[in-house]
Amino acid sequence: MTSDDRYDEDYYMRGIETGKSLYSGYTWRPDLTVPMVERMIDYLGICKSQTILDFGCARGYVVRAFRQLGYYAHGADVSEWAIRNADEEAKPYLTLAQNSICGPPLENQEFDWVIAKDVLEHVYFVSHVVSALMRSARCGVFAVVPLSAFDNGEYVIADYEKDVTHTQRWTLPTWAAMFLRPGWRVEASYRVPGIKDNWHKEGWEKGNGFIIARRIK
């Protein structure tokens, strides 16, 4: 598989209208993305000298924000449409992943940090993907995932069911367990202020999971 045609123009630009996703007119929003990335930097303790991979980068907006803040960020995504129509400032630093498991730039490349925000719920072989991400990360992996109340049950936040490409439905403990490895420390929480704040509402307090897997030095 050279790309994933599920993530086409309709998915990103007319997802709500076509029933494919929660996206509609997915475009650069610096007022939202830059503060979120600043929060990631502070929360994870990312240094200016470190390299970052945004796994599942879509049109590259997180990469653009990192770059604007002076960080060495790259992105990879399986969507040919998203990479072809990526943000012009981010495009030189984006790569079309050759498959949905561990295509370039994951193969034979390392980064200090790997970000996987709102992406692992889409992949079929999620444990294999997590292993690939961790092999590629010198310092750590930060993942943000939607949660279900019970493993393989419906999402806590019902709106997440509207994305037809969501395939993984797990509780926070189950997601966190996927990252447990010798030589790693795993932290998991239901809230990181400054990231996905619009999804933290009454009744949705346990709708998202935030996982940090850090290498133990």
C-alpha cells in the first residue's frame, strides 16, 4: 500500500458533510495550533536541539507550529492527498509514509520525540505501530487517543463515532499497557490542560487519553 485513499479531500475538507470525519475545511489555525504545540513543548520538556516526528501529520500544521517556534520537526502521513496539499511552509519537511505500519521516515531513522496525536485509533495493527514508534524515539513518545468506557466499546465522546476510519476503542489502562517496555517509564492521564481543551466537558472528562512513554536513561 503506497498511501491510504480513505483520507482524501472529502475526509479533510468535507468530512462532516460527507459523513467521513469530524473535519470541515481543515486548514491552518495558528491561534489554536501554536499554543497547543507550546504546551506540548513545556509538558514534555522538549529542547531546541532535539528532533521531533509528527506521526500522522496530515497537512503539516503541527510541524509548521514547531518550526515557527524554532524546533526541528518533521512529519509523516499515509494520506497522499494531505501530503500533496500540505501547508507550504511545512511541506519540505513532510514524507508520505509507504504503509500504515512503519513506512519512512520511521524505517532506519530516529527522532528524539515522536508525537502521535489523534492517530493511533485509526491504524489496524496498533501494537506493531506503537513498537515502531518507540524504536524510532530516542527520548520518548507522546500519544493522544480517544477512549472508550470499556475495551472494544463505544467511545466516551459519542462524536468520535462519526469518523468512519476509527478502528481502535480502548480504555486508558489498555492504551497505556501497549507502551510498557523494559527501559521505559509510562505516564497516562485523562487531562493535559492546553491540549484538546474543547473536548474536556461535563460527561467527557474521561473521553481522551494522554500517554507519555519516556526512555529511562
